[in-house]
Amino acid sequence: MNICFLMYPWEQITPEADSTLALIHECVKRGHGVAMCTPSNLTIRNSVTNAFCRVINRAEKISNSPKSFYKKVTLRDEMLPLAGFDVIFMRSNPPLDPIMLNFLDSVNDDVFIMNSLNGVREANNKLYTAVFDDPENEIIPVTHVSKNKDYIIKMIKESTSDKMILKPLNGYGGSGVILIEKNAMLSINSLLDFYINKSDGTTDYVILQEYIEGAEKGDVRILMLNGKPVGAMKRVPGEGDHRSNISAGGSIAKHTLTPQEKKLCRKIGPKLVKDGLFFVGLDVINGKLVEVNVMSPGGITYINKVYKTRIQEKVIDFIEDEVQVKSNAFKRKAKLRKTVEDA
Ligand SMILES: Nc1ncnc2c1ncn2[C@@H]1O[C@H](COP(=O)(O)OP(=O)(O)O)[C@@H](O)[C@H]1O
Ligand SMILES: [Mg+2]
């Protein structure tokens, strides 16, 4: 099959740790054609959606380690029509560029896109957790989202807990996630102004969330493939920080899913599949879901290392199966059409 990775630039890859490189390497090892392009390289050529791609040249021998594969592989530049690919694997970093999705809308019927466009549209920010019905807050923490400063302050005051988390709706990598303490409210007005009223005159939503006890011991990243967990790891905050993101200094440890985490996966898995969110990363703290990462979930290489697994194999197996189903349906349709035409 031919697969196009819509992703960050090739030069930005850290070969030892990059999950997208692990996926690309797996595809190339299996003999699939691989091209890469960035969202800004999408182009419409006379009403046909194309991309300026970097295509991986086929080679006789493919290195076994992603690092030497990255070093040795040669690329060529080609402008290619997206509908000619079997798969588009979106692996671009947040924030989501809505125009990118509009480009992809034009090829949605021709190509298997992972994750699905509608799923990514729905789940690209932290509002998505509100789609899960959980009145007792067993799996979703108490969460308020608003642009209304007075409402947020009222919610902090009414909270039974002394600590809360404040974060931007569209943040990632731990940026802007801060701890609020009820007995230190002097800066809250200024903080909310900063989060809500942007310097360019626009406004943003802010999230106020219960502080989940146990967060100081770390959070859990669960990779979900087709609605089921395929790997997990613990991320522990670095010295002097409350956030566990690796980009915020967190470190990795082994993690076996607890019964509560397994229950969480069972509860949300079917909805993820229904939304076409086939490969996502859940951020879970003490059994509660804080975020569903749908754009370019990482963690494959770390989990592979601590568990001696190869998660990329499972992901590419899944894609191959999906492409097979699509191609069988296409062949069946062609055969039936022929029967009718010949009648
Ligand atoms: N409700 C919360 N309680 C405790 N810690 C939290 C909470 N929300 C976020 N954190 C900490 O901040 C980190 C980043 O938060 P997250 O919501 O995943 O945003 P991001 O998109 O920036 O990763 C989490 O991994 C966790 O360590
Ligand atoms: Mg996160």
C-alpha cells in the first residue's frame, strides 16, 4: 500500500524517541510506499488536492534500527495527488489547523484517513472529555470551561478542595497548566485576564479542574488502538514541577494498567471507535481521564523500550486490515456493477 504521513518536518525528528519515525520505519520494512508532507505543503492543483511530498526511496537493504534508517534513507521531492494514496496518517502536532482538514475533506471518500477527520474535528481540544457521560465523576474529573471570570472565581470558592488546576483549552505539552490554591487567590484576577483576554483582542476559554489527588506521583499515558489499550507508561513529574509531560521534564516508568484504568478504557473505547479515533493517547491521573490526544500521540518508543514491545507493528497491522476491507468493498462493487451493466 501507499501511505502519506501528514506530519511535522522530517528534520525535526529526534530519531531515538520519535513515534512517527517508528511507524514510518515499520511501513518501509514491510515494503509499503511512504511519502511525507507537512500541512503547509497541501496544494490544490486545478481542483485536485495534491501535496508537495518527500518520498522515501526504496532501498535494497533497510536498517533495523530507526536511528540508522533515519540517517541512511534517501528522499526525493514529488508533487502527488492525495487521493492516490491508500492511507493518510495524520501525525501533525497540535494546535489543529482547520484548513488542513478542509483540504482532506476533498479526499475523504478515496483514502483511509487516520484518525478520521470528524473525530479529529470533535476531539482536538480538551472539551472532548465532556462527551462522556459520567455524573458521579468516576472517570472524568470535575471540570468547568468558561470565558466568564466571575464564574471561574465562584467555582474556585465553592470547591470543597483547596487545590485546583487551571489550564488553557488548547494547550499541549503541559504549557500553561498551573496549580491554584484557595488560600492564595490574590493573583487570580490577573491570571484569568491573562488566560482569557489575549493581547490581540481575542478571547480564549480556560479550564478549571479539580486537582486529582495522586498527580504528584505521576500520570499514565495509555495508547489506545481501535478502542483497546495497546500500551501504557507512567510519567513522573520532574523535580519542582507538578506536570508530568515529558516536554515539561517528566520521566518515564513502567506501568501495568489498574482495574480502574481498564474500566476506563472499556467505557470510552467504543465511543473512540465510533468517532473514528483509532489511535489515540489517553492522559489518565489516578484512574481519571484528563485528556484524549488525537493529533499525534507519542509514547510508542518509550513503551517499546520499557516493555520490549513493538507497538508500531500493531498499528500498521490495523491499517493494513482497514485498507484490505476498503479494497474488498471496492472490488465487490466493481463486480456487481459489471453484472448490472452486462444484464
Ligand atoms: N486535574 C489535574 N490534576 C492534577 N494534575 C493535573 C491535572 N490536569 C493536568 N495535570 C498535570 O498537568 C499535565 C498536563 O495536563 P494536560 O491536561 O494533559 O495538558 P497538556 O495538553 O498540556 O498535556 C498532566 O500530565 C498532569 O501532570
Ligand atoms: Mg497531556
